[in-house]
Amino acid sequence: MKMKIMPLLLIAALGFSGLSRAQENVKADGGSNTLNQAKARSISDVVWFGVDFTVSKFTLVADNPDVIVNQYLRAINTLILLEPEKYNIRNFFKKEKVTNSVDLVNEYNSKIDPSSLVITGEHKIDQDAVKNVIAYYTNPENSGTGLLFIAENLNKVSQTGSYYVCFFDIATKEIIDLRRMIGKAAGFGFRNYWAGSVFNTMKMWSEQ
């Protein structure tokens, strides 16, 4: 029996590793994906709102959901700011200026219900969920372009995190460019492990 199981596990592992570079372009306004991407790339300044976990689920993680909500989610967003050379948003997204504004994302993430955060299966969200999330993000000027990662599924089985990478007009909430991307998780400890999937998603975006 063991001899039969091992090849299956190997096939599954190879399949999961292929997900680390997966992406899905989403038509944000019914127009051309290529045009959406070109418009996003032409923008010189963005407001980095962080990683929103409010519509996400964690699949088969062993950590305490209360600790995840009350500690780890904020720690992930803080780490991105504390290590700007690694999580170099300006270079990854080819921008002249990035303004960090993570107070809102930390506030919204802190209100997640821990009892429904961890699940046993996969989890997916749709574009309507993305629109609902970005509706709550603004800045004091209520202007400019926002960049937000909307987490979908942090999956311990596949060792990946899936995100919607969203560029949007802060004033109108119009989506400029939207891509569903899957990054390989990597690192020691909960914070670093899932932040690794954010890093690999950023890196993947820059290599397109």
C-alpha cells in the first residue's frame, strides 16, 4: 500500500509546486486585460493599502485563529513595511512613488471573526467580493491610485497563498487592473511563511 501511495503524493507535490507561478488575469471593466495592465503600469504613484484578509480563509492551518486575527495578520502587514528592501513595492510594481497607508487594513483585519477563519477545503472569492472590499479604502485626499492585495485562500495543503492584486481609483473605486495570482509560501513561523506568499506574488508580478 505504501508503494502505491508515494507516487500519488509525489504527483500531488509537483502539481502544487506549479501553482507558485499561477495567475489569472481578470477583466476589471469588461475591456482588454492588456489595456488594463498597460494603464496600471503607466501610473507613477500609488498608495499601498496592504494585504486585506477580510474575505479570506486559511485551509488546514494548526495555529489558533484568535492569535491569527489579533496578532499575525497585523504582523504580516507590518513586516512588509519593516523590510522595504525585500518587499520593494516601488521596484516590483515599477512606480516612482509609493505611499504607505495600512491603518485601514489593520483595522478591518482586526474585525475578522476567528471562528470562521480556518476551514478544511479550498476557498474562492469572485470579483463582486473584490469590489465590496475596495469600497472601504480611501486616503485623506480621497484621490490617487490604490494598490491592495485581497487575500483569498492561504492553503497549508498546497503551501500557497492566492491573492487578487488590485489597482483602483481611490475616489471612484473604479478597478484599473485586477489579477488573481498564487504565490508559494515560504519561511519560518506563521508570519514569515504567509508573508513569503505575498513576496512571491509581488515578484511574479514584476517578472511579467
